[in-house]
Amino acid sequence: MLGLYTNFPKSVHNIADFAFSISNKRVQSALIETLFRLNNETLTLEEVATPSIPQCTVTFEFGVAEDTDFNYLDKEEKDRLLRTIRKKPFSTIDLLGIVCYRTVKAEKKTPLKSDYYMLRFQFVRGVARMQIFHEKGLMYVSPKDLPEFTAERINSEFSKKVLKLQR
């Protein structure tokens, strides 16, 4: 089933709740659009998390679950998800997020390891719950950094803050 990973881990490394006052359709559409854009950006580590590596860049690779697989979030997959959301929003969206790190030394980019995260977003009456499971990697971006970064990026799509991280 699109959006749902049948083997999502039972125990997770972080849980964050977001309150929102817009429709599930708009929040989910903004989430998908944001992750799609992130797949095509290069950021500094400072823009994503508390840095632990100087001169480090970060790229993302997001995929959306479909049963036991993840489909890379390219334009076709994004359009497919948005069509589904327009018909009926998801109650759960499972994602694979790969965070890739590179350092720049003397004009040469050196690849480092990557972090692999499984993310689950559950939507219930004005609240989105994000469950984060760190599958492998060095955790340069921690499970605690991801909710704040995600909310910040989604909120940048709107004229006012629509997603509020609950503390």
C-alpha cells in the first residue's frame, strides 16, 4: 500500500508531535513538496543540525514507502503522491531518509558516511506525530535535529507558521 512500510520498527529513537491548523491535505502536500525539494539541494551541516564536522555539506535522498519497498521521491512519485492526497489524505506516511555527508578540503569534495533514517508521520485531528528510527550511520544529524529542521522547512512554504513543534 502506498505510503505504508509493512516492516516499520516497533521501537524508535525519537518521537515529535506537531500541531497544525490547516487541513491534512495541505500539510501532507507541503511535506511531500518539501522533501522533494530537499532531494535536489545541497546544504551546510550548520543549516540542518548542530555541526560536528567543519566545512561539511549535506544532501538528502528521500523515498516513500510502498509495502516492503521505498520509491525514490522524484517528480513522477511526487505527482503520484499529490494526486493520492487530493483524493484522500493518508493517515500514515512512511519514508526512508538518507542523509549524505561530504567535506570540502582544498577544493576537493570527500564523501563521508551517510545516515539512514526511517520516518513515520501519523496524522490525527490537527496533530502530526513523527516517529524516527535511525537504522545506521554516524548520526551527524541526530534524531532530535530532524523534527525541528522538518518543521522549519515546511513552515517556509507558508506566509505564517503552520506547523508548531510541541515540546
